[in-house]
Amino acid sequence: MLERNTGPVYPNSLLTTWTRAASARIFITRCSISAKGLMDGSPMRFGPQGPRADDCRPILPHCECPAGVAKEAMVRFLRRAIRYCRGFAGVAASIPLFFGSIAARAEANQSAEVFEAVRKADLDLALIGWRLAVANAPLCDRLEPGIGFQLHTLDQFDQASRDAARAHFQFATPVGIEGVLPGSPAEQAGLRADDSLVRVGSVDIAAIQGKSGTTQRLVAAQLAIAGLPQGQPIEVQAIRAGSPVTLTIRPVPACRTRFELRLAQNYSASADGTMVQVSSKFLEAYTGEQVAAAVAHEFSHNILRHRERLEARGVDFGMLSGFGANVKYFRETEIRADLLSVYLLANAGYSPGASIAFWRSFGPSKAGGIFRSRSHPHWRDRVATLEAEIAKLETLPARPVIPSWLAERDQPLTGDWQSLLIRNR
């Protein structure tokens, strides 16, 4: 689904609380670990004294609001939060996901457990994205030097947890390497998790500005590194355990797209031409390959320049996409993204059938609604169309496979979606 880019999700203030965890950061302030937050995932805003006692006690009887949270209650919450972090598949390593802050009032060993769970989830997510972005570079006309590290910044941690984060991740500069992907140019060059970046090519990390409590510095660093020249070695200056190190990376071509995770209890996925965003709800319900299929679909929108081509047609986004002349253009882009997604999956070593498994699980209960049904084909027809395209793909053993119609991304949308769709019989 194509939507307008709303940018990274930032906290409205350090008192804004997301008690739903995901592979980015976990917002926890004061006693804000209530049943309400865990059950509906909605942001809760409390005053300076924290939430009321009745906000916490339905699930956390030991919560002493507003003064604090008992250790055993916090540990139970953190362990439950960690479970939501595990197993997510999805994004390119050089364009990782980060949403927010950790202000956990737990002891150091409990904080370390959360930090490491977050690190693992981020790297699981990054590895799948790395596969999609690198394996499909021949299909992309907008590339970046693929490095294969996962970045994070101190800005993502609020003041209460910043010292713990600085010590745990050994931050010596505002931007550090959260992890290095196996087999990547970063690993081959000798970069390590918890190296702090000083300079990446011509990018002076100290010169990159950002606001505390946001991902501004992270996004700026990602974009600056993505803009470095293609096909050239990149010298990286870093600090490791207090000592300077200088290494040379030989990057590989990778498709240029940022990937983000939206912390939410609804199912949503979107692409805006430069970014792919999926909601954390997908992590709970689907396998890694099925999540990769959803990401590949959104990624396809960017590769096919659908946002730009829809805007050139003057369409309305959002709810109005299901009315008037908008419908035929959105349906055309949805079907084309479905078709391209199976090639992206196959090129990256995933089963293209993961897309069919995803729609058979997601479609019956989640793909309805009058507006969605008007702008998007019926899920059964999407499955039939995917099955036919996979049958074609399976006759082509060489990888990567580049569909001939990919060249049409330079052309205006025609609105002819009927000729692309195969009806379910």
C-alpha cells in the first residue's frame, strides 16, 4: 500500500510512552508499563508524576505508582516486551530501524538483557533487508554503497537511560555500530559491534546534528553514508574500547531504500519512494519469510517508482484512493508490486511461495474493508496472480531474474490493471 511519508516516528516528549516493544527502542517512563499499553499498544501520555495507580495495577499489582515499579513487575514486563522483539525479518543493514527510547528503572543486569534483546532483533531484521537490497541491486536504478552494519545513536535513549546505554554499547561518539552482518563488507573489513564511528569516507560524524530523543541524527547519518560514491573503497575511522582504529571497506552495490518499523497494534505497511514501513503487529503473527514477503511487496513500490508515478497522475492518497479515477492507478501499482515481489524474494534466496502463504493467512481476516477492497484487488485474485507469476519464475533457473517489464517504470501509469490480474476460479 502506498501512503505519504510521515517520516520517522518520534516521541512527542520524553513522557510519551510506547509500552509495546519492537526491534527498535522501547519507550518506558516511570510506571508506564500498564495493562492498557500492553494490550492496545497505544501511546499513553502521563504528567510529571507518572500514571495513576489504576493505570498500572490491572496487570502489575506490585507497581507503586507514581513512585516506581517493583523489580519483579518490571522484569515480567521486560521479558514480555523482549518476546515481541524476537524473530522479525526485514531491512537493509545500512538503513536500520530505530524508534524511541528506553528509560527502564531496572537494575543494570536487567537493562543489559533488554539492550541485547533489542540488538538481536535489529540484526535479525537487518539481515533480511541486507539480502533483499544486495541480491536485487541489478534491478535497482538507485543504489547506495552496501556496507552491512547496523547503526544506532545515543539520541535514541532518553536522559534517564543514556548513561546505561553509553556504557553498555561503549559509545565514544554519538553514532555507534550496533552490529555487523555476517559475510558483509563491514565484517570483512574488521568492523565490530560497539565500534563508535568518527568518520565514514567523507562523512564527518561529529558534524551531523540531531535532536535528543529523536532519530534525526541517525537518519542524517544513514542518508549521508548512502550518498557516498559507488564502487570505491571507504575508509572508516572509529573508536574501539577507547582506542582509534582505521579500516577500509569495499562496499557492494545495494538498492537504496530506508526501512522502518511502526510500533502499532494494527496491520499496516506502506512505501513512499524512499522508505518502507511496516507495523510491529506483523512480527507477532507471521513467519520471517512471510514478513519478508510483505516487505518485498512494499520494496517493489519503491523500485518501480510508484509514488512518483502516482503523483504524476494527480491521484489522491489515503481514503480517497478508493474512489474515482484513483482506483485504476492504485490497483495497477498493487498488482505490479505483487508481481515484482516474487522476483525479489527468489533473487534473495527466499521461497517466492512465501508471498502466497502470507496472503492466504492475512487475506481472509485482514484484507477487507470497503476502501481497501476498492483500491486493492481481492486477496484470492492476488494469490491466483502470484501463483501464475511464480510458475513463470520457476522456469528461469538463473539468478538474479530481471523481469522485462521492469523497464516500464520510466513510463506513466496506464491504469490498465485488468490485464495484469488473474481471477480466482
